[in-house]
Amino acid sequence: MGKPLSMDLRSRALAAVDEGLSCRAAARRFGVAASTVIRWHDQRRNTGGYAAKPQGGDTRSRRIESHR
């Protein structure tokens, strides 16, 4: 899994959307997938934030513990 895109890029793309650019046009301008900007926009609308979610984690040990 790759690194999350920077908060600076996220804020610039969403600022462009706020200024009237479509999510698809903002995605083209900043070189990311349209679905990425759409997801950031939805996340901000639903939660008020657009920070990256934590990645990974040790899910295996949790499954083993639940079996005991």
C-alpha cells in the first residue's frame, strides 16, 4: 500500500472544488484520480475532515485472540 497523499494536495484540490471547479476537473488539475477527489469531498461533507485514515494494523492477532 502506498503513502497517503499530502494534506496540502488534499486542501488545494478541495479549495478548487469550493471555488466552483468540478471534482473531475480538480482531479485533472492536480494529477489524481477523479474518484480520489470525490472521496475526499464526500468525506469532508460527511465528517467535516478529509485527513487520511490510518493504514494497516495487526488484524491477524485480533483474529487469533477472538478464537481463544
